[in-house]
Amino acid sequence: MKLNFDKYQGTGNDFIIVDDRIGVWEAKLDRARIAALCDRRFGIGADGLMLLAQHQDADFRMIYFNSDGNESTMCGNGGRCLVDFAHQQGVIGQIAAFEAIDGMHQAIWSPTVVRLKMMNPRGYRPIDSQQDWIDTGSPHHLVWSDDSLSLIDLQHAGSSIRYSARYAPGGTNVNFIHPISDTALSVRTYERGVEGETFSCGTGVTACAYVHLLKQEVTNGLVQINTPGGELSVEIHHLGQEQEEVWLIGPATFVFSGSIDIL
């Protein structure tokens, strides 16, 4: 059985994308198969795998699995890459409406960037003067640092928070943030399901930008985010108000296409 796929990356956060509009692969790609496909030594290699599925009312449905094979919460960079893939397949034009695990999303495609409207963040909880928690479609613990992020042992520090009793049993993603200015941040992320650092995390940088502006009591703003994989932007309108909008903006890059035999 042969699986056709495209490989994408969004600021280094990379994905296997499969067109499943005919509904074949959702049932056949179990946890073990997905983990094997995402393996960087014996498979294709990726932070996650996505299916582009049919939707009765929207343009498509996004089904996302982490590299451990488990279905995940929302992936912002994955969503942007899937929008580009859908455009290349002729499923959408420049405007898209699709459903992900956290609900409906809007997106705007262009040749250079994809703008993805995120769910309104919820559950903001300050922990202490240097730590916060918030849900942006995926749960995120935030650690603010005045020092360079290169000094952090991210694997150790991230996993200790991800597996802490505070977040048992599901765990959380962990972001380490160094503020550069009122409108710029440097961010590194430990992602659960990958169980290590990814080059960027869309829901993670959204969480960081949102809380950064929230602490400044700013209702409208654009925050530039530097990640190990490149630069993303988060644009927020009417923060904390009924008409709040949160947009994740960045490139979605096709890498290669291929096929692989599935046993």
C-alpha cells in the first residue's frame, strides 16, 4: 500500500501532509505507523503528520498527529502549511475556512506568507513573576528570561515542567521567552508529543505574544517573534474585548513530495 505525501515546513517546524479527501488514510494510519513515518532516521522525518480531509460545510478539515503518533491539539504552523497545501491542490483560493480540533479557523493565503486566525486565547493564569500559563488551542507554560535563551538546557528544563505534577496527566508545552523590545521576542519551545525542542511552534509564539501585550495593557499590536527556525509575527486586535482577533503570520514552505510503502 503506497502513501503519497508532501513535506512542508513553517519556520523549521516540519510536517508530512497527506491528501485524504477520499477518506482512506484516517482509519489506516494508526499510532505506530504515524510514529514510524515521522521518525527522522527510519522514516520520512517530521514533527507531525496532517491529513487534509473533507468537510461538509467548510473548505476542509485538518487532522493533526504529533510525531509520537497521537492526535494532537491545535498546531498553528501546521495549519498554515495545510492552507498552502490546500491552495496548491486547488481546494481553496486566497481565502480559507477550515475546521481543526479546536474549532473553526479562517486563513488568508499569499505567495509569501499565510495568515491564520487563531482561537481566542483562554484560561490565562499568572504563576509567578516569571511564569504564566495560557491555552491558545494548545496548552502553553511560559517562562520569561532576561538572559540569552542559548544558555538554557531546554531539554532538561522543558521536560521537567512538561511532566510536572502541576500538568499531570496530559502535560503542557513549554516556551522560554527573552523580550527584545515592546514589539519583539525571542522564543524557544519544548513541545509535548515531540518530547523535545522544535524549531518553532505556532500556538506557542501566539501564547507568548498575547501575554506580552496583555502585560503591557495593549489592546492592538504586532509582535515579531524570533525562533530557531525563523521569524513569525502575531497580530492582535481588540485584545481582551468581545471582538478580539489573533492572527499568526509567517511562511509555509513546500520541501518535497514523495511516496512510501506502508506495511
